[in-house]
Amino acid sequence: MTILGLDISQLPWAAGIADGEGSFLVTTSVDKRRLTIGNLKTYSYPRPRFTVSQSGKNGIPQMLTRMKSLFGGFIRGPYDGGGKRAPIYQWCLHGHERVQWAMAAIWPWLGDVKREQAIHCLTEYRKRSPMNKPSKCPHCELVARPGPLATHIRWKHK
Ligand SMILES: [Zn+2]
């Protein structure tokens, strides 16, 4: 049986990993090119991330490989764990759609603390996304979000 294209038998496990070692956060990525989103110009854009960090003495921890084969994404590291500690590896899933998809898949088994972090992550993303910031039509006084604004311009000022 599958949920959102994922093997349901894997999902309680993945939720447990997210509860224990996972993190949902929004980071700002900077692009050297100026991006145009709607009619806004920006150099940076927010990105939701779902990450799991784990130390591994003998290479990439199996937990991270399993998260990668389940949801995709990539594994980074090793990073210096500091002192005599084992190096750290991190599995990362980037992007609004993919992170939201993974959250939705593990949601039924996810604990309250991580649920709250997930909601905060998406709220923060929506607040910061240039796609959600109102901007003004160059032809009239209309103020709308970039997506609807593009449609407005296409239909009203063609
Ligand atoms: Zn207009």
C-alpha cells in the first residue's frame, strides 16, 4: 500500500527519524543572477528544507541512505564532528513541493514538536517567498501577488 507514492510500511519509521534527528527549516539561498519572480526582482529566495543529521564512524549512516532512497534528496558530509567525535553526515531534501510532500506522508505518525516545527517552516516560507509578496501592476493601480498579477496583466492589458 502506498501513500503519496511512498511505501506506507516505511513511513512510521521515517516519522520516528524526523522526530528524533530531523529538522524542518527555511534557509535563504542566494543566486548570483538576479531572479525575476512574477514582476519582483530578487537575488535571494527562501527554501524549505527537511534534514536529518547523524554521525558515522564508518561512512554514511544507513539511516540517511534509507531516507534518501525513500524521499530522494541528497547526502552531504562528512563534516568534522569536533574533538574525538565521529564525523557528521546530513541528508537533505530541498524545495517547497518536495518538503511539503514528505511532511504530508509522515504526518500521521509525526510527534507534536515536529508537527509544530513543520507548520512553522511552511508559514515562514510563505511569509518570505517573493511569490507571496504583493506587487503593483505596471499599467494600473492594482496590487496583487505576482502569480495573480501576471494573469491580470495578460487579461487586462494584452
Ligand atoms: Zn493592471
